[in-house]
Amino acid sequence: MTDAIWSVVTLLAGTYVLRPYVVGFLAFFLVAGARDLGRARTLGFLLWGFVVALGAELWSTRTGVPFGLYHYTGATSGAELYLSNVPFFSPLSFPFLAYGSVCLACWALGPGRAGSRAGRLRLVGLSGALMTCLDVVIDPLAVRGGRWFLGHLFTYPQGGIYFGVPLSNFAGWLLVGWVTVGGYVWATGETRPGLPHLGITLYYLVLAANLTMTLWIGEFLIAVAGIVVHLAVFLLLYNVSRVSLGRWSAERLSATP
């Protein structure tokens, strides 16, 4: 038992050494979430998002659902922690990506987002879409991991139409985002973040880090595609936020006796 525990600790340390950027983003999420949601709900969000993502990855690497069929190479097996055939850090990344996405969605939809069931559905739907937008840069970069410090971690045996990534992968990200945020909202009734700015910062830090690495390895077309998508998304969200804030203000004024 002691040897098994020591082995897990050693592999966790290996994950920290190999994936310090993931650990950094995770720490940012924990601090931001604790200020916003409280420690207990932040840990609940982390655990739920991790379980959803791990299940999706285990299923996809065996059946192709929901991300499309792909395989981890196992190149770092023995150097970092794996859960079955999935590196521990991979599903651990999804909760903080979902949190950044829901914060951005909350800002766009405005203070009146929680006023109805339809409003909560809009929040969940937009959060999943925003998380998927991050993957426009993340996965095309990840499949080129052999050219940077990620390493040649996984492969799509049949390739993919979007810079080597199949479109099914984006459908999978959308589904995982919906289930993660939707499950949390359903279980807790939480439709904040009430203090979304740190989460929004996290969202764009992740985007900036991936764009920077994409440019560093010379994949300018991927970077341009990502910038165009996210610039269009930001402009759309900005206009949605103005409309949402105006509608909420008008409703508050009309309700004032």
C-alpha cells in the first residue's frame, strides 16, 4: 500500500513538472472560484467537471464518442500520472476552461440572466459554445505537441478536416461544456459568477497562451483562424451584453413603484 501511494505521489509530481502551465491555470481557477463561488462550490465544480471530462475521454478513446476516435500514445507513461489510458492533466483542464467560459457568458448575458428557466438555458448554451471556441486553437496546437513541450501525446488515426482535428471533436467539447455547466447549475441553482472578471481573465489567458505557442511553432494560419474567430465572438458578446444590460435596466425601472 505504501509503495502504491508513493508511486502515485511520484507520478503526480511528474505531472506537475511536465505540465506546470496546467497547474498554474488550475491554481488561478481555484483562487478565482473561491472568491466568487466559495471554496466548497469551487471544489464541487472542479470535481464534477473532472468526472465529466474523464468519462468523455475514456469513452472517446474506445468508441469515438463524443470527441471522435483518438488514441493517447503513452509516451509519458511512467513519467506522469495516467488514469487508465488518459493522462491525469487532460480531464483536469476542462473544469477551469468551463469556469472561464461561464464567467464570460455571465458578463455577456448580464444581471438578468437568472430570471427564468430560459435565461439559465441560455447561460448553459452560451458557456458550452464559448468553451468550444477555445478549442479552435487548443486542439490544432495539441496535435502538433511533438513540436513543443506538450510532446506527441495523442493522435487522430483518421486525421481531421480542421488542421488535423475532426469536427466531431468540437461537438464533443460543446457537449462536455453543456453537461459540466448545466449539471452544476441544476445541482446548485447557481447562476453566477457574481464576480466574473477573474474568470474572464482566465479565459483569455488560456487563449493567449495557446495563440502564443501556435505562433512560436510557426503555425500562422491556425493562429489567424483563432484570432478571427475570437475577435468575432468578442464583438458579438459585447453587443449582446449591451442589449442585456439595457433590457435589465428597463425592467428594473418599470418595476420601481
